[in-house]
Amino acid sequence: MRRFLKTAVVVVSACRVMAAQAAPASQAAKSVPLGTFRGQQPTLTVAGQDEPFLLDTGGGITIISPTLAKAEGCEPWGNLVGFRMTGQRLDLPHCDGIAIDLGKTTYRVPSVAVFDIRSIAGKDAPPLAGSLALDAFANKAITIELGTHRLIVESQASLAVRTKHATEVPIRLVRDAEGLALSVVVGVPTSKGLAWMELDTGNDDAVIVVSKSIAPLLSADPAGQSPRHIKVALASGIVLEGGTKVVEGLIMDGNIGIRFLRAWNITLDLSHGRAWFAPATEPVRASSG
């Protein structure tokens, strides 16, 4: 739960949240359509009502609204401690044993934070029921295709096919909030070694966010006075390029948002801590249902 309170732009559509046991995973890959926040209005089916959820790979922990928690018969309790990427501490109650139905498959989340995410989305923003983080897919493999608006939960067979035509990049799995949260950081080469930057579909900033200590290693201005362009290869054929924003007090090396991520089909094996990128312009070779 490193940093989950922010405005995001990718939304999961056609989902259902319920306090229930997760159904066994099918052997076939599962495809879930994605909509865009502040664009095409997405839906999340909850007790017969349509409510949008953000898809936030940098969020760490899934969030549901107090209204949704009440509808599911949960009285929020306890305290989940997280930190925004600038170090601000957050204390939120949680609900346990929540399962999320994406299409015909249900994924169980051990604990979700309870917070009215609409309070930070802006007064003119569409209503939000919460945000879906990578903790919902712990020990699974997923592919995020922002260009074709799909989230694919891979089977073992489809994962093997998809990664055969993709390029692997180094990642680490980050488990904050006493191991409940799950996010991914990617290795970014510098003159001193790998910096680790978060992959964040919830960040629609036009620039790459970097910490003050890492900025000089990427030829960025550590004072943040002059936004500088950087260009660095994450792996063969995968180039991180764009303007930078140096953020004081950043508690990670950096943060990479959808301005870069939308150019790629990103496969995350959250069971084994591996990731692959394939150009979004290439045909999708892995079968999905």
C-alpha cells in the first residue's frame, strides 16, 4: 500500500464484488475489458448496480468505498498502514475475505482498505466505487493491454505462448502493509546499477517521476528546476524515454505511468516475480477467452 490515494485513468469494467470464497481458476486465459476513467464510462457490477473501479497497479492494496463495504455486510475494522509515494502516512480500516468477480471468475483478496476514493478524484469526476490493485491477482499471471483495453488473466499454457514472443525485464515484487500489498518495480539501468521504478497504471502524468537521489544518474536535474529528457533501455528494444519530474521526499527510485506503459503489452507473473514487454502494435499471439 505504498501509494494508493490518487487519480487514475484505467478502469476495470464488468466486475462484481462480494464477500465470498474464490472460485477455482479455469485452465483457459480470461479476458476482461477495460474502460478509461474520465472517458468511456466503465461499470463494475455490485449487487445489481454499475459502479466503476480503477485498475491501479501502483496502488498496492485494493480499495472499496464505505458504501460498498456496508452493502457487503462488512463493518470496517483495524488499521492498514500505508504511505503515499511522497512519504505521507495513511491509516485506513479494512474488510476481510472479499472476493472480486471478473467476468465468470472470482478472485479473493484477503483484506481490502475501506476509503471513499471519490473524495480525491475531483468534484467533476464520475462516481468511483474503489480501486483494484495487483493484490487481487497475487500468485497469478496477468497481461495488461492498455492499447486494446484488455486485462488478461493468463493460464499456464497462454503464459508460455505469450512470453515466447516478448522480452523479459527485471522486476521486484513489493509487499508492503505487512505483506498484504502487492506492486511491481522494474529495473532501470544507471551508471551505478539498477534503479527500481514502480509500474503504475494509476499515474497519468506526462513525465517520468524520479527521486532526487536517482535524478543525477539519469542526467535529470536533481533540483527539479529544469525538466530534462531521459532515454534508457530497460532491455533490448524496450526504451524508457520522456521528460522527468524530480519529486522531493520520494520513497521509491521512481514511478512510470501510462504515458509509457500504453505502448506495451505488459505481462506480470506475480507468482514467480517475472515480467515481459511486447510492443502494443504487434498482434496478440496468446489465446484468451
